[in-house]
Amino acid sequence: MQHETFRIGQGFDRHRLVEGRPLILGGVLIPYDRGLAGHSDADVLLHAITDALLGAVAIGDIGELFPDTDPDYKGADSTVLLANVVGIIESKGWKVHNLDCTIFAQLPKLLPFKMPIRNSIASILKIGTDVVSVKAKTGEHVGTIGRGEAIDASAIVLLTEITDERSNT
Ligand code: MG
């Protein structure tokens, strides 16, 4: 196979907004009167990022690696699942070069939480906050997002090969 320098991956996820659950986005607890339903902590943004990483190395999706029928993953911390996948891509010789994500939510307003979310993701991926982009869109009051029935997230990631730093000295 020809030598590769980069791999690109994309991910998407959707979770329903319900009462009686905490809202966790990108590993950050967001104050809101509703949260996302799911078998795990339902962190829709980290799930999209996890799928983007898996897609870049073409090894399936988050549902295959962490089945929602498996009691081990009930209430699972999505930061741990993502860190696990970071370890997998590292073992295959890849690291994250940069990441661009979008959260689709009518409410709450996410502007005050963008920087904490970027810092949280950067720390899980072991990269700088300057290469982690988090954008937010409303649903323009229409559709599942606009009516506040769900929150969506999408992510695109570029991986680059891990090179031996010592060879540069
Ligand atoms: Mg999910």
C-alpha cells in the first residue's frame, strides 16, 4: 500500500432532549432544565467526535465498539470511551491534527460554554485547544432541533501520522 500521511473522518449523532437528565456536551456539564436521553451519558458531541476518529481509520462505529445492549456501558462516561478510541488510533500510528465540530441546539445558548468544551475535548485528544473548533447553530425554530426535541452534533477530524521526534534531532 502507498505510504499515507493523512486520514480524514466525519461523525454525526443525535440524542433526544428529555426531562430528568443532565446535559453534558463535550464532557462539560451545561446548566439546563433538560438533558439528553441515552444508554451512556448521551454526550452527543463526544459521540460524533468518536465516530469521526473511528471513520478516519475505517474501523466501524461507536455502536459496534460500545454496544448499547452491553450493561458495561450503562451510564458510561463518554470521555472514557473517546480516550479509549484515541488509544486505538495511536496504536495504529495516527494522532489528531485538527478537529472541527458543530452542535445543533435551539437552546440553551452555548456561547459561554464553547471555550470550556474546546478545552475539555483538547485534553481528551491530547492536542492544543487552538486546533479544536466548536461551533453552534440553532434550528431556526423548525424541525426536531428547532422545536427542542433533540440536539445533533457533527464532527470532522484530520489525522496525521505519528512520526518519531528523535529522527529530527
Ligand atoms: Mg450517541
